[in-house]
Amino acid sequence: PQTIYLKDYTPFGFTVESVELTFRLAPHATRVLSKIRFAPNPEATDRTFFLHGEDLRLISARIDGREVNPELSDRGLTCAVPERAFTWEAEVEIDPANNTALEGLYMSSGMYCTQCEAEGFRKITFYPDRPDVMSVFTVRIEGDLPVMLSNGNKAGQGAGWAEWHDPWPKPAYLFALVAGDLVNHPDSFTTGSGRAVELNIWVRPGDLHKCAFGMEALKRSMTWDEEVYGREYDLDIFNIVAVDDFNMGAMENNGLNIFNSSAVLASPETATDANFERIEAIIAHEYFHNWTGNRITCRDWFQLCLKEGLTVFRDAQFTSDVRSAPVKRIGDVMDLRGRQFPEDNGPLSHPVRPESFQEINNFYTATVYEKGAEVIGMLKRLVGEEAYYKAVELYFERHDGDAATIEDWLKVFEDTTGRDLGQFKRWYSQSGTPRLTVEEAWEPGETGAEGVPASRPPSRDLAAEQGASDDSKGSQGAPDQVRGAAREQASGGAAPTGGGTYTLTFRQETRPTPGQEEKLPQVIPIAVGLLGPNGAEVRPTEVLEMTQAEQSFRFTGLATKPVPSILRDFSAPVVLDRSLTSTENAFLLAHDTDPFNRWEAGRNLARATLLDMATGDARPDGDYLDGLTAVLRDRGLDPALRAQMLALPTQSEIAQMQHDRGQTPDPEAIYTAHETLKLRMAEHLQDLLPVLYAENQIEAPYRPDADQASKRDLSTAVLGLLSRIDGGAQAAQQYARADNMTLQLSALAGLLIAGKGEAELEAFQQQWKDDRLVMDKWFGLQVSHAAPARAAEVAERLTRHPDFTLTNPNRFRAVLGALGMNHAGFHHGSGKGYALVADKLIALDAKNPQTTARMCALFQTWRRYDASRQAHARAALERIAATPGLSRDTTEMVTRMLA
Ligand code: HT7
Ligand code: ZN
């Protein structure tokens, strides 16, 4: 397969002035007529007229009305064209009903729908299918279907036809069409400048009761983007459509967002609190793309993080504003560590802006999205809140209507702040997770605390020996909300001052990653606060700007040796390699004013305990259990935060830590340690658990808001532990009275934890057999709760269930994805987990390469394990690689993992 390089970018030889498309819909023989006005592009030198096109049957082609005979290949066509503007017309035939790849125009549950990002439009008609070719589209849809939608505003409709016109020039990847027997949940929104916008969520008739929450989330997102970023919606209508068969979460097509049903449909009876929160975030994400992605798009696919990193960052800001900021931050960091860190430190490692690819669909990754968002967060921290919004304003002003690059993005920050972001740019080009080590030094003042006048505030210098002593740099980052709160709490008592100096010396190192042996120092914003020995904060958070491989920062004027709280709010996507004693962690768990680091301290204790337990028969650390008890008792703490404190590091996180320390993880031992620790926790907390459970029951009718969800989060976490010591009694009671899916599912999980639940599983199936989204939960739950030795067997049995199908990615992920996430089950010593996943991926690849390739990543950590497991995993990967006719997508993934 061909490799495409960022460095080879050249503009297309022609501009596209307008696009007119006519669709004559028929399941197996849809005709697509295109009329495209091309003109020579003055900015290009290469005038080769190549149009992408795949799986198309060309019926006819004309230039300026005259029949032409283009040269066809399996990737597209070339044709001789005039050296002036001309009109290209083509008619092609496609087969949506047989399109199981879910790219281009396909059918799902009887409706037509499209997915064009990244390169799906070329399966609809011949076109320069690249993001820097933008044009105005007019679309006519002909067919015998009640609802026929496309991008932009409605231009007309009659019996058997509808016309749409999108006034905003867009690349082909944002084209969309939907047609089917759909019903709508309507609403409206008035923009800040007073324009009325018609809003609709379109669904299959039986799903109309599941739209209300999504609609409210949409309106909240529209308001938020106006208030926070000053961005108004720009069309007369905004349509969302729910589709059952969909490769990812949702797609931001101009004015016609298409959603995986799981990312928009929700009712209290069928969706959990986590589902509601995810829906709110995805609706916001797709809506925010209207400006960061659509109005300003990407010059080429290497710039994907320009729209995705920024939009993930924006949706996280939104969630933090409408829910709890610390809970959101902790959740995002867990996700980053669980998905992005293994990617960044394994065979699939690539920079936030990759420099080459074979199949772009393989680069919609945690690195591009989540690390890409972290990079924006660091930029904001470094330049400060005010400068950040000023720079983004300039970005919108300067680049509206452009297909832009990361260089354009960084330039607006350089122009507004006067900073040189040359070194910062390494975050975009250097792969791998930097590892930060820290050493501390304390020099007491000669006369101790009393020697310094109280009027002299403690201060911090950049150590002189580093040659850079611009003290203002470290305080450029304006406090964000979390740090503001920390400062307020600290002001309860005057900070004791003295003559002591405290020095933190950091070292950064990034290990080699595929294709990058040498790493250069990166700019790392390290948010630090200092606590006094009694737990009071003596220095509020400030952002230290590390730019060198090794760098010291000095804090002067301190009365006593402080306890540092480092990398507050997870201020950079790095591994902080700092071995604290359990007493120090317990101190931070009890006193840190930064909610993230307080959680992290508890997490450190849990990690240390699990590592000990996985390598010997050590007992749980007493400091951990006592600290946890104190936190759980603290009624002033958000219940959701307490639930996060109660959650253990995942088994794969422990495996990752062992691997980082040069040990070979044993999944069985880690599983046993995990199970044992949960049991010990339940025993230790046995008096408190029923109290917490009772305190967090809700009498009021179900609402998916943060207040209620937070209480249910804690009662769910508590029930999980309780089920280990009460034989599932509480879970059985909860199951019997549950009137919403959050309670029903957590009760079912509790029963499975207690080794019960057979009857309830059957009842659940009977109750929900007609609801695909709920049945996905039923499939997934059984696999994720299966004991390691049985997980592959359970998954295999479920793949023989009559409702299992390869054509629905949600169902495939529910079973095989859940097996991949069952750490000890997937990595079971028998190799059965690997073999089953390989079998199913081989079968899926023939139908849906995109989902197959994404799910191949389950194997990315295979080299961490022992020789026998490695042999099983290698055999599975080699079997996939050797499959005749394997897709380009999957070939690239397995090749990278086997390299
Ligand atoms: N921009 C979209 C990314 C995407 C996608 C979505 C659905 C199906 C296939 C897809 N390929 C790429 C989604 C987003 O980031 O918002
Ligand atoms: Zn996105």
C-alpha cells in the first residue's frame, strides 16, 4: 500500500466553484448525477485532473456538455481537461444496500445515510476528495421516502423530491444525505443576534421518546458557544439524525449531524447516567465543530488534531462548566492513561500530528483527539486565560473559510502574545509520553521562621544556574477555576514566612518511539502548590514552565520544609515518576487543596498496594484504607468525587506500571490482587458502606443531571463493594425496585459480582429484547464480568446468540470490545482470548474494514507479556495479516503491531 507524507503536500490543480448533485435513490442502484464547475487553481502548478472514485460504476462523463472517456483505476479517474474553467458532469451508479463498510452512502435499518469523513465521498461520486478543496453544494434528492435531508438550508420540496442548498463552502468530507421513514423531535433556538434556527432530531418512529435530553443538550451547547467563544450558529436549520449502524460516535456534517443512536438516544428507562453524560458531550462536540472544523477546516488529514484536539478541548470545557470540573478532569485523565498512554508507548505510537499514513481512518486516535486536547490545555495554561481567548478570536477572524494548518493555529498565539512557540510545537511532532522525575532540596534559613519580616511574601525564582531567571514566566498562566478555588481555601490562615529555600529539580525524558530514536526537551507547564506541615497551603498553585532537560525552580521565604503538590490538575500529559512514601501520599490525600492531586494521592496508594499484592501476598496498605475511609466520610466532598476515589486503578494500568519498571506483568496475579483488594476494602468499610448506600438513595423522580448522577455514582460504587460481602442481597433488592437503567444495570452488575444473577439476566433479556442499545449492555456486561478463564468462552457463546451480528459495530464492540477490556480474560494464558478476537476480526474485515482496524488496537500491548502469551498473540496477529484480501486499514494496523 502507498504511504502518504505530510512533507509532500501540494494544492490541487483546480478550484471547485460549485457542486450540484442529484440522487435518484434505489437500494441497489442509486444514480448520482454530478455537475461540478472547475477552474484552474492559480496557487497550484500541477494541473493533473485526478478525481477520486471507489466502488463506482461510471455511466457517463461530460466536459462542457461533450462526452469524454476518462481513464479509470480502482482509486479514481484522470481525464484531459481544458486550460480554463469548465463544467464536469458525470453519472454513476452505487449500491447502498450492499455497503457494509458504512462509508459513503449506505443503508441502515431501511434508511439511507452517509458517512464521508475521512474519504467516503469518493464512494458516492468522482470528486477531488480532499479537505482543502471547498465548494458550495446544491443537492436534489429523488425518492419515494417521507424524509429526505442534506446539508444547509431547505431549498424546496415536492412529491418524491427535496432540494437543499448549503451556502458555506465545505470540503466533501462534510457532505451528508439522509432519507427514510423518520419522525422528528422539533424545537427552535434564537441566536444572540436574534436569528431563529429550526432544530430537529430525526429518529425511527419507536425512538421519539428518547430525544428530549439530546435536544436540551444541543440548545445548551449553542448558548455556551455564544457565551464562551462568541460563536453563533450560521444556518436556518440544524438537523440531527440517529442511525443504528455507525462506525464511530457521530459526525459533524454542516447542518446535518449524523449520530450513532447510542450517542443521542436516551430515556431514563433505557440509558444510564454515564450514557446521558456521554450524549451531552458528543452533541456538544459535534455542534462545536461547526466553527472548529467546518467554518475553519483542515488543509490535509495530517492536520486532523487542528479540529479534533481543539474540539475535544472545547467539549471538555463545556462539560466542566455544566457539571463538576474536577470530576470531569479526573475522568479525562483516567481515559488518557487508559487509552492514550499505551498507544503513545507502544507500536502504534505516533505524533499528535502524524507525518505519514497509509489509511487515514487509522489515525482517529486517542493521541490525535485526547493528547491533541491536552496540548491545547497546556497552551492555555502557558499563555493565560485572557490571551487564549484573544488568540482564538484572531484565529476565527483570520481563518474563517480556510483550510488551515497547525502552523496557522500557533501563529495566532505568537502574534497575540509575542511568544516564540517553536519549542512548544514539539508537542505536535514528537511522539511518546515524557517522563518527569523530581528531586527536592530544603535549606532552612539561618534564623528560621522568625528571621523574615511577615511583610515579605514567599517567592519563587527560577534557579540561577539554569541561566534563565525570568520570574514572570511562571506566573503568566492566569488561575483557572480549580486553582482559584485552591487559593481561596488557602487564605484561611496567613501563609507563614521564613528564610528557608525549597528547590524542586525536574528531569524530563521521553523514550524512543517507532521512527523517533532521539527526543528533544519539550515545554512542560508544571502546576505546583506547596503545603505546610499542618496541611495548610503555604503557596497557591503556580505554573512552572519547564523548557530544558533538567531544570530547577526555587521557592524562597518559607518557614518550614513544605510538602509539594506537583502537576496539579494534571497540567501536562506526562508520567510523573515520583516515589512518595505512603505517609506522604496519605498526607496529600487528606490535605491537598487541588482535587485532582488529592485523588491522585489516593490513586498512588492504591497503585502501590496493588503492585505489592500482584507480586507477593502483601496485605492492603493501612494508610490507603484509612485515608479512603476518611475521604468517604467527608460529606462536604462531591459524591461523584468520592466514587472516583473508591475506584481502583485498572488492571491494565497496573500491567503498564510493571512493564515500565522492567517487570513482566502477570494478568492472573493482577486480577487476583484486584479482586482481593476489593474484598478487603469491602470488609474494612463494612460499617460505612450501608450508611453511604442509604445516604445516596434518591426519592425524587429520575433526572440525568449532575446532582442526581453524582449520588448514583457513589451508591453504585458502594454497591459493587457491598455485593462482595452481602451475597448480592442489596443488589437483588435494588434490581427488584429499579425504575431506571442506571439502577437496573448497576444492580445486575452487583448480582454478577456476587456470583448470582442468572434469573435476572434472563428477565433483563426478555424485558429489553427489542431495544438494541439496551441489549448491547446485556451483551457487554456478561463479558466484562466473566472470570478470566471463562471470558473468551462467554464471548464466544454470545457471538452465537441470534441477535449477534457483524453488521452492527455497536453489537460487535459490545461483545469483542468488552472481551478486549477484560484484561485477564483477553490476555488469558491459554491464548483463547486472542484467538477468538482474531477470528472475529478476520470475519469482520470482509465487511467493515474501518471498525476491524480500530479494534485491532486491542493487541497493541502484546509485547508486554510473557513469552507464551506473546507467542499466542503473535500467532493471532499473523493469522489476521495472512488473510487473503485483507483491507488496507487492517493491514496497516497489524503490520505496525508486528514490526
Ligand atoms: N469528525 C468525526 C470523525 C470521523 C467519523 C465519525 C463517524 C464515522 C466515521 C468517522 N470517521 C471519522 C467525528 C468527530 O470527531 O466528531
Ligand atoms: Zn470531532
